Amino acid sequence: MTATERSLVLVKPDGFSRGLTGEVLRRIETKGYALVALAITTPDRERLARHYAEHEGKPFYEPLVEFMSSGPVTAVVIEGHRCIEGFRALAGATDPTAALPGTIRGDLGRDWGLKVQQNIVHGSDSPESSAREIGIWFPDL
Ligand code: IDP
Ligand code: MG
């Protein structure tokens, strides 16, 4: 067996304020991935600028940082073989209108007509992103 993989998941402020943290964690656990670390925090702009550095300069960047710093998020490290790809499949497409039913974003999210899509969760998109993002949210891990 290859080394176990980890991914950084965030329940975004929309998911947190709507009381969907437990539902997201339930889907992760029933899929079979392990929870390694969990923290509730309201991220500051500096942390979000690091987390979303790849999106700096895009039209949705400022609204995204504004949205993500608007309230508590639940940051979670999950673990399991191919969990990065697996959680992205659980999450569904970025656009919650296009996200398929059965996915977190498809079942629980919708378009509110805002400058940034509020889509319940974040999940790392590659092993490199995962390592970088876990360092941002859980520097002691
Ligand atoms: P992802 O979360 O599915 O990986 P990214 O492209 O990394 O999507 O974008 C980060 C976040 O920025 C998205 O989850 C969403 O909240 C927001 N976002 C991305 N693209 C758009 C867009 O075209 N319009 C509005 N918001 C967007
Ligand atoms: Mg992304």
C-alpha cells in the first residue's frame, strides 16, 4: 500500500452558519475517510490570502476573501487512500447549480446571485495543494 494521503477540507462560512458542519463530516466519515484534525476558526485576510494565492487578481478574489472571513469555518484534515480525489468527488462542481445531486454542493448549495459562489466546502485539489494548505491551517501537524 502506498503512503496514506491527506486532504484539507473547509466547511465555509455559509455551511457553518447553516448548521451543515455535521452533515459534511457525516458524508466524509460514511465514505470511509478518517478525521485527523478539526478546528473552528474565523480566518483573517492574511491566512486567506495564503490559502487562495492562486486566485489573486481574479474578479471573484476580493468577494471570496470577504466571504471566507465573514464568520467561522470548520477546518478539517481527512485521511485515506486517494482522499483528495475522493473528497472532490463528494463535494461536486464549483458552481452549486451545476453540481450534481448526490454531491455536497449539489444537495446543499445553491446560487444566491452574489459575486462569489457560496458552495459549502473547500477541498484540496492535489497532493501539493494539500501539503501547502495543511501547513496554513494546521502548522503543528
Ligand atoms: P474549487 O473550490 O471548486 O476548487 P476554485 O476554482 O479553487 O474552486 O475557486 C475557489 C472558490 O472561489 C470556489 O469554491 C468558489 O467559492 C469561488 N469561485 C470560483 N470560481 C468562481 C466564479 O467563476 N464565480 C464566482 N465564484 C467563484
Ligand atoms: Mg480550488
